[in-house]
Amino acid sequence: QVQLVESGGGLVQPGGSLRLSCAASGRIFNIDPMGWYRQAPGKQRELVATITSGGSTNYAASVKGRFTISRDNAKNTVYLQMNSLKPEDTAVYYCYAYSRSTWKDWYQEVWGQGILVTVSS
């Protein structure tokens, strides 16, 4: 069983920055890709960014140029650096990953518990 634990959320003023972290633990043979989704009040969950173990990234158009996703493969940790934050970035951010525990296993989707980011003056 793999667990994902997010940290780094909170309240920030418009134009400010926050860095989210998500650490995976448990029995991990492979974990790829890793990434972030978010869900604003009254809206559907949407993809924010993903990153593969090789460093290939993908971003939602709404965050491109402001957010940067990165990962530390040795630590099974993914980060989301969020700059120039806007009120519309307010949401619960969820870490996700596909992982398998042994070479024989199928990849399984794993989600974190979510962390709140509030952008407000």
C-alpha cells in the first residue's frame, strides 16, 4: 500500500507564492507519473500538472508560466512551486501518482488527502 502525504498549503495574498510537497511512502517499486489536481468550491477536479520520472512535464493552460512541478526520484517526492497566485487558484490541491509495489504488479492510482490553498487579501 502506498500513501501520499501533502504539505505546504495555506493562506497567501494575491501575487504571492507557495510551495506544495507530496511525499510517497510504503512499498514502492515504481511510481510514475506523479502530479497534482485541484478542486475549487462548486467545480470539478482538474489537472494542474504532471511529471514523469524522466522529467517530462505537462501543465494546465491556466497555470503555465506561473507554476513549476518538480520531483525528487530518490525521495519519491513531488513539488509544486506556485508563483503569481490568483484568487482563482483557491482550491483543495490533491497529489496523485501511479505506482506498483513489485515488478509483477499492475500500476494503481493513488491519491493524497488534499491540502487547502487559499489566495485572498
